[in-house]
Amino acid sequence: MTTTIAESLFDTMQSTRRHLHRHPELSFQEFETSTFIQQRLTSLGIPFRVVATTGVVAHIGHGERCVALRADIDALPITEETGLPYASEHPGVMHACGHDTHTTMLLAAAEILKAQEDSLGGVVKLLFQPGEEKTPGGASLMIAEGALTDPVPEMIFGQHINPDATAGEVSFVSGPMMAAADELYWTIKGYGAHAAQPHLGKDPILAAAGLIQHLQTLITKQRNPLHAGVLTVTSIHGGHATNVIPEVVEMKGTLRAFDQAWREQAWTYLEEQTAAYCALYGCEGRLEISKGYPPLVNHPEATVFARSIAEQLLGSGSVSEFEPKMWAEDFAYYSQQMPACFWMLGGRPSSQTTMPGLHHPRFAPEERAMISGAALLAEVAIRALQR
């Protein structure tokens, strides 16, 4: 049983995870992390190649059939506040999204699979992927550089630690799971003037204030209410004095959607309405859209399959339904290429009713959750090749 083997590997997993946690690296800068992964794979006798500069693709097994497992390896620009003895040694950088656990679990699954290599009946492809936290996303670069070729996987599986669920619990959802995410950057140019003579200027602050409210009509009037969508303005900057109307206001925000067609319509609406609304105030409004990851959509068959394995391996009481979130995850690129299933692995200590969430400076998941995660990755790959 893979759970028993994973249990025996816990001390190694804990040591690995703590090493990675001490040495986090930002997106596309994961050079030490990549080297560590390569050294571990070499010690296990697992062949690999480097793609997308810091990504690693490894193969276990032989034959024409192939399934893939993926883990992300990058950290976030966050100053850690956990106080743990193995806290980040890199100032301002932290594994606050659990990618250190993801990498650790895939390395452990690799060890489990390597021991059964001759009986796999195919190839398990391991993807250690950089840059999940930063567009254009390491997944897109891995795919562009042939990570999914030679051989081509039939299915791909991945997981993410979940602070909202008890350690070891796994949750699944078929269909849309996470949203497409775009970054929005507005520039509103007016005409500066003395604050006591507003009639001599064109006030970009006034235009920005109205624009923020006006653009919410995208959600209230331009979207089918049965379809999920979010538009949030998260930053606004303009001016520097109490008696000066500034020349420029800059804003930032995000657009989230499950439906690709509505997402594309929203791009046009936001651009057109930004220009038209600001013009009412005599200002020039421009929107730059940094188009992010597509929606992550789990394949129904792959999800039913992975969930059934989880129930057999961990017990039905440890398996639940996941409520889709408007988060973003570049595993979505893989789900566009082949049947895919991405599940959530509970990381909250059983002694706690709540814990700091993803991207929080005090994020600290229960390490023993990695036993369930590593076992499930390995078991899904084994059983997929037996199908």
C-alpha cells in the first residue's frame, strides 16, 4: 500500500520540506531549488532533463503509455512571520503557498514509483515546474519547450495544499475549479490645476472615483448572473499635495472568470468604457490588460478516477467536494492539453479550527499531510497505467 511506504518516508519528506522552506526562491529564479531536485533524482537513479531554465522533467518506467504528475517549485515575495526554526533564510521571500510541500510530495512519490518501476506498465512523467506565481506561468513555458512530448501523457494530475481543510483530507470538483485571472492597469490623464481653481483643470481623481463604480456594471449588467465573475480595483494612486489637482491617476485591479467567452467580452467592455467614461470628465483613460492564466477545468473522467482512488486509499471519510474558487492556477494550461485532475490536500492541523491562509506570512501547514499527498500521487499514477 502506497500509504505505508509514504509513512516510512515521512522523516525524509520532513527534512526535504524544511530544507526547501529555508531556501525559497522567487518565480523563474529557482536555481538552487532546481539543483536540489536534480541531485535528489540523480540519487534515486531517475533520468531527467531541464526545461524552461529551472524546470525539471523526469521519467520513471518504460513503454508507450504515459501519465504525468506535476508540482510547482517557486515561492512568493513575502516576509515570513511564522517564527519556525526552519523559517526562510532569504529576506522577503517565503514559501507561503505550500509549493515546498508540493515539491516534497512529488519527490517522495518519485521514490515510491522508482521502487516499482519494472511493474508500472508505462511511463510516469514528473514535472517540477517553475514560475506558477507569475505570468506567463511556468506551465506555458514547460509546454512550449516540449515537456509534454516524448512520450505524450494520457492524463495529468496535480494537487495543492489547502489551509481550509483538515490535514490529510482531499477534495475534488469536476469541471471549473479555478478562474481565469487577468491583471488590469489603468492610466487616467487629466490636466493639473490649483485645488482652489478646479475649473481650470481636468480632475483625474474625480474621473477615477466614478470609473471604479461605473465599471462594476460589467458584473451587475453585462454578465449572466449564473456565471461567476469578479472585477476588483485593488490600488489607486494620484496626487501628492492637498492643494494640487494632479495630472495623472493610476489604478490596478483584477478580472476573474470561469467562462472564456465572457472573459473576452469583458476585455472589450472594460477598454471601451474606460475611454468613454473618462472622456466625460475631459480626461484620457487607458487600460492595459495583462492576460493571465485560463480557467482551470477538471476533466470529468479523470476526476472521477482520481477521486475513486483517493476513497480507496484514504477512506471515503477523508474525501470531500471542493467548492470552486476564483483563485488562479497555471495548471490550467495542462488541462487544456489533455484530461486533467487537480485536487486540494488539507493542511490545517487537527488541533486548530482555522489557520492563516495561502499567501499569508504565517502560513504553516501540517507536515504529516504530505504522507497522504505523496501516497495519492503515486497511487493515481500506478492505477492510471493499469487502466
